[in-house]
Amino acid sequence: MSDTLKPENAEQLLQAVQWAVAEKQPLEVLAGGSKRAYGRPMQTAATLDLSALYGIKIYEPAELYMTALAGTPMSDIDAALAEAGQQLSFEPPDLGPLLGGAANAGTIGGVVACNLAGPRRIKEGAARDHVLGFHAVSGRGETFKSGGTVVKNVSGFDLSKLLAGSLGTLAVMSEVTLKVLPAPEKIRTLLICWRTDGVYDHGAMTAMSRALGSPHDVSGAAHLPAAVAARSSVDYVSNSGGGVTALRVEGPAPSVEHRAKALTETLKEFGQIEELHTSNSKTFWQEIRDVSAFVGRDDLPIVWHLSVPPASGAKVALSLLEELRGEVIYDWGGGSIWLALAGGDAHADEVRAAVAKTGGHATLIRAPVDVRAETPVFQPRLGPESDVTKNIKIGFDPDGILNPGRMYQGV
Amino acid sequence: MLMPKPDETVIARRQELADALRDIVPGEGVIDGAEELRAFDCDGLMAYKQLPLIVVLPETTEQVSAVLKYCHKNNVKIVPRGAGTGLSGGAMPLADGITLGLSKFKKILDIDFDNRCVVTQPGVTNLAISQAVEADNFYYAPDPSSQIACSIGGNVAENSGGVHCLKYGLTTNNILGVEMVLMNGDIIRFGGKHLDAGGLDLMGVITGSEGLLGVITEVTVRILRKPETVQALLIGFPTMVDAGNCVADIIAAGIIPGGMELMDKATVHATEDFVHAGYPLDVDGLMIIELDGPSAEVDYLVGRVREIAERNNASTVKTAANEEERVRFWSGRKNAFPAIGRISPDYICVDGTIPRKKLAEVLERMAGISEKHGLRVANVFHAGDGNLHPLILFDANKEGELERAELVCSDILMLCVEVGGVLSGEHGIGVEKRDLMGAMFTEDDLKQQQRVKCAFDPGHLLNPGKVYPELHRCAELGKMHIHHGKLPFPDIPRF
Ligand SMILES: Cc1cc2nc3c(=O)[nH]c(=O)nc-3n(C[C@H](O)[C@H](O)[C@H](O)COP(=O)(O)OP(=O)(O)OC[C@H]3O[C@@H](n4cnc5c(N)ncnc54)[C@H](O)[C@@H]3O)c2cc1C
């Protein structure tokens, strides 16, 4: 049976890691466990469970920051922010259901460790852009901190960037400080409902590029091919009968009115434009954010996330769908492709070859454990980049105590 | 300023090194004449000067790689240099080091409107990027006041900000890709025209690393569409406390202005005398707030800001009547440094960040510091994000004034840290704030940062003596300190 350590404060966390270091006992680090099925599978006898390290420590809406213990559930964080009319602008997704688990099980530490971001990534950045500072215990069994609570800070190396997206392989964060921002007063979504037969994905890229290059401050740009659109719980989208491209504008009411109108004018040559108001918009963008269309799809068990230059989105996705059976969702103006595939093989070589043509990276998000064990889940690092990655791991966790191998073999 | 002891054996090999470098960078690219070296003896922190051993100005990434490989093999230190406008001494030369300047990397390589990015060489100025895309109504958002001169490579190395970074972010939030040469000559690329790293975010840690991790040879930046309209308000307050409260109230109302700058009385008078921007002289604090977006949004927000300002006792609230007047509002702020230069023979520009709510307290205590050391302090702030730029006025020709100015500077920075802020908001640590790092970080914090250095440059050959007060050898930093933990811990819940 696996041994689970569940520290209740920073001191106990330090002791737990120090014990693991002394015993050379690798640890699986988790909090909500919502993303346990993400990354390379690991064999660790002991688990470090951070779920008892929870609570919002400081929340100062007027200072635009919040400090929370790493195991604080996202639902608590969202509730506190909503009360003050604020939000985490990078729109952290809840990938629990996509990965076959429960909804709302995520924690703030997990969101940062995975550097997740939703549709607003194109405008506001990812988790990495919102972490102002943290406290952590390294795989050396030492407590350290970096950053602070203020947005402007060039005082030493920005270790927050390094820890964001490191999947707990470098250090265990005990608390994080995040930048928070006002939530928009109003949201409007414009839908281009494609009536043409066949493939409109290229047209969608052009339309999204036009919208994102406009002065109308678009904060979400997604495209759903017909099969995906049909699965939306928003009627306007599921009943459209074809592919749907969605563009979001948010902000003060008069501004949203104005921009929605101007954007409609900009886009009318692409087809008929429908509008979603605030409530439907929220539902719709949450579906995009959480990749809801691929939740529970036993017919498409493999899910990849590709990040590519936005204008190349359709080219990359369509070339893959020519060879492989699956479906795609485009977000980030085409720069983000969620690719769901049939069958037991992840087709990593095909996927990575397609990405290599335009530049970018591909991450295997969902796959059965045996597939993840034999597929490079994260974009393989080559040459000097691989050397530096390994050296950094050695600097933080020389004995490979923390989530060993979760990102890369030996890292 | 105490720097690591120069290596005399390297200095003795100067001619040999210059010859070898000329084989790599032919023509005018290697400078070793004393007169010409003088042009490189300091950066924007002019109080500290040092002649470099040699200056090399390569033109291609391959040359940079060959230079670094050679220096790596020969154990010679390198100081990367962009335009030399840095204010913390990051590009200050070393007596036994080669200054590697990127000034010949002057080409914009690719303008890609479909992917909304520009690929550029590092020596291109910040402003030149915006100018290259201006005709198509795009721009590059981070806009340091030095933007006509500073290089984009230097911006990445310092994670520079500008008046618009409250709304649009710092350099780190606006770059997509970097090509960099490691000290051993390896060429490494991070990112590209796509988002996020897909592995460890190495680009994130390079940004703001002050030339300690590698030499940046190419940058891909995100460009944004210009807003439809831009409007500025000039708001005067009878006290700085009122001004500080107004800043807090605007943010609390959910408004994130494009820019929100604050100047104190001394700065207002100095700039008004210099550029005649039309600033009211009967105020203690003067704020410039810029709002951008569609006119419907800007008009709406101007109304709300006006209301908040009036509630905070504003004595003047003026909205720019036209573009010309908006530019004039800014002209004073943008010329604040040279304006101070007119009223004082020398000045030091401090750069700390504080939580916004501490503004009034910090101002008051800063006045005390100024009085204690008998030197005047003028204040400009990026008020929206709590980034202070107190300017300490002194005369280097007067006995002891530089030393006193340095004391004022460190007292102010310690105050910033004490109230929960940080040592540098955007100018970096360099040599200037190096010895204060211990006030913000513990020994373990600093060691962990230096282990990142070891992952890139284990021999400490890149820009040594900057940022970190003490150079620990990487072998020393790598050692494990085992705390003999015993199981079971009675106090950790286990399952
Ligand atoms: C009048 C004035 C106003 C200023 N206003 C602002 C402001 O508003 N906001 C702000 O953030 N800063 C400001 N600065 C500071 C300065 O302009 C910035 O720090 C700028 O980014 C430095 O760029 P540079 O090309 O001059 O770099 P340099 O001064 O040459 O170098 C700065 C640091 O970067 C390293 N470096 C430079 N190029 C490279 C490269 N290619 N690869 C690796 N390392 C490199 C150097 O080693 C050094 O440590 C101002 C400076 C002045 C003089």
C-alpha cells in the first residue's frame, strides 16, 4: 500500500520532503488529484498530499492580488473572487471531467503547476503570467521563495515562471500569490454560422485572424467544426447545423455594445452573425475552456493539445484528420488545437511531425496509462534544451524525489 | 562598488585574445584601442565606470556562438551589452572581461500580421518595432521611456516595463520566442510564433535574467492592434495622499487604465520649466491617466475617473481637447529625467515597487530620509502598479555627496522591501542593488536562484558580479545537505 503524507502546514511540508530526501523516497505530489491522469505515469511508493494545506491567506481586491495555500480548491478561490467582482483572467480550465474525474476537484497549486489557461490566453496570458510569487520546498528539502505580491518586479531570476508548468517536478509550492483582475461588466459572443458545405476551417482561421487584428479587443476566438458544434449545450450553437466560429468581447456595457456592432460589420462577409448574451456566453466559453466536447467520449479516448502559430491552425489540424480518425476544436484564434483521436495508439509521431512543420508543441493530455507510459507526453526536448532542462532539475531536485519522470524520463 | 577580483592572467593575454577574436569577427568588429573602449565604459548608471578588456561586436548568431565557445574554452568572462541604457549597471564592463555588444544586430527579420508577431534581431530599438508596424495600425506594447534608444534584447534581459504595462504587461508577457547562445556556444531556441512552452518555461526565466544566462540573438514579440481612441486626463491634487487614494479608488472601481502616472511638486515644477506642458503649478501631486479603447468605452471611463478624482479632492481635472494636447500632457512626464538633470548636476533614479496602498506612508517616510541625508528627492511613479522612481539630486563634485546619495537610495529601497514591496520594478538589480538582495531574500532563496545560473553557465563566465552579492561555486551549490528526517513524524498525518 502506498504511504501518504498529508502535511497541514508549511513546517510539516518541509519535514515530509526532508524525510523523503533522507530516505531517497520518491514522492508523487498531488492536491485535488484532478490531473493525476495527466503526464507520464510514475511509480512512487509514497504520496505527498497537499489537500490539507488550504485557505486563502490574503486577498486584497484593491491591490489586485491574492495569496492562497497551494491546496486551496479552485471553487473556494472562484467564490471569493466572484464576491469582489474579480477573476483570474487567464481562465483556468477544469480538466477533471476531460481526464475522467470529477468536476471542481482542482486546486490553485495544480493550476499553477500545470500552467493552464483558457480562451482568454490570447489576451491575458496563461497561469505563468499571473503568478507574482510563491513559497516552496525544493527537492533538496529546503524552503525558498521567489517574487512578491506586486506586479512589477525584476529582483533576481523569475522562478515563478519556471515553477509554473513544471508539474511539481522541481519543488512543492506551499503557497502562491496571483494577480487578480476585475471581472468584465458584460460579455457578448458573436457567432459566425458557416453555411457552406465541406471544410470551412480555413475560412474560420481568416475570420478569427481578422477579428484578432481588429481594434475591438477580442478576448476569445474559437472555432467548432460541425460535429463539435452539434454537441454544445447552447442551442444557438448546437442548432446551427454547421461549423461555428465564436468571438468574444467583454468589458464595460457601452464598450461591449459598440464593439459587438463594429465587429459584426467587420465579419459580415463571412456569413450570418448571431449573438450570445452574457449568460449563454459564459456557458459557451466554459465548454471551450474545459474541452467539454471531448468529455466522456469512449469513441475518442486520446486527446492531444497542440499549440501552433494561429494562422496555421487549420492546416495542421486538417492534415492530421486526413490520416487519422478524430475531431478537433480550435481555440486561441487557431493557435490552440484540441485533437481527439480514436483507437489505442496516440499517433505521437504523426502529431509531432505535423506540428514540426509550423513550429509549436504537442502535449498528450488524455490517454490510457499504458499509452502514456510509452509515448513522450510532453514535447521532447532536444540537444542543449534537454541539457538545460536536466541541469535545472538537478539544481532543484538532484535525487529525483519530486514527481520523478512525470514530465520527461530522468526529469 | 566592489567587483570580483580581476584575473590578471587574462588581462595579460589581451593581445592574444584580440587576435583570436578578430579571426572570428573580421573587420571593425573587435575594439581594443583605449580611446574607442571609452565609449563602452559604463551604461546608464554613469556613477560607475570601468574600461572593458576588449569589445566585440559580432554580426551573426554563428559569430556570437564562436566568440562564446572560444571564451568558454579560455575561461574569459563576457558582459553582454545592448544599447547601454540600463540603469542598474548590468552592462557595466569588467576589467578582465569582454563586452559583447549586439549593436550590429539591427534587422527586423519578419513582420507577420496573420500571427500578430514580429521576429527581430536583438539590437533593434524598442521604438523601431512599433514604427515598423505603425502604418498597419499595430504596435509593440511595452514602452520604456528610453524606447528610442534601448534595444529589444536589453528589454528582454531586464524585463522592461513602461507606462502602459499596467494594462498590457511587461516584456515577459509580450514575447513569444527567443534565440539565445549559451556560454559554451550552444544555440538554443525557446518558443516561436505559438504560445507557451510545452516543457519547462525556460523563456520565462531568461526574461529579466540581466545577461547572466545567455546572449539573446533573436526575439519574437507579440504585436497588438492600436486602440481606436486614446484619451488622457491631467488631474491635480492638493496633497500626495489624495492622489494616492485616487489611484487606489480607480483600481478598486475595476478600472485598469492604459497608463496612470504620478509626479510630485518638485517634478511638476522642473518639467514645466523645461517643456511647458501646461501643468498646474499649485498642486502637490499631478496625475496623468490614459484611457484607451473604442470611444464609447473611453468616454464612459473618463466620466467615472473624473467622478472618482473629484471625490478625492482633485483641484484640477483636465481632459485633453485633442491629440496634440494629449501628447503635451505626456511630454512633461516623458521628459522628467532630463528636466531633473537641468536642476541638479547629478541624480540617481531609484526603482522600487510597493503595494499601492502604502504610497502615502512611503512618501512621508521618504521625505524623512531625504531630510536626514540632506539631499533633495523628486518623485515620479508608475502609480498604477506601485512602481516608484524617486530621483535623488546631488552633485558628484561635492565631497561625499555621491556616497550620501547612495545611502538615500539604499534607505528608500529598504523601505520598499519593508512595506512589502521589492527592490526593482523594472531597472533590474545589476551592480546597483546587488548588495541589497539579502534584504529581500534568504540565503536559501538566493542559492536556489543561483542554481538556475549553474544550469546555464556553470563556470560563472557570463556577467559575473551582477545581481548576486556572493558567487557560490556551482559544485558547492550542488551539494546536498541531508536533514536526517526520521519516520514516523508524530505530527504529520499519514494514511
Ligand atoms: C532615460 C531613461 C529612461 C528609462 N526608462 C525606463 C522605463 O521606463 N522602463 C524600464 O523598464 N527601463 C527604463 N530604462 C532602463 C533601460 O532603458 C532598460 O533597462 C533597457 O531595457 C535596457 O536596454 P539596453 O539595450 O540599453 O540594455 P543594456 O543597458 O545594454 O543592458 C542591460 C542588461 O541587459 C543585458 N543585455 C543586453 N542585451 C543583451 C542580450 N542581447 N543578451 C543578453 N543580455 C543582454 C546586459 O548584460 C545588461 O545586464 C530607462 C533608461 C534611461 C536611460
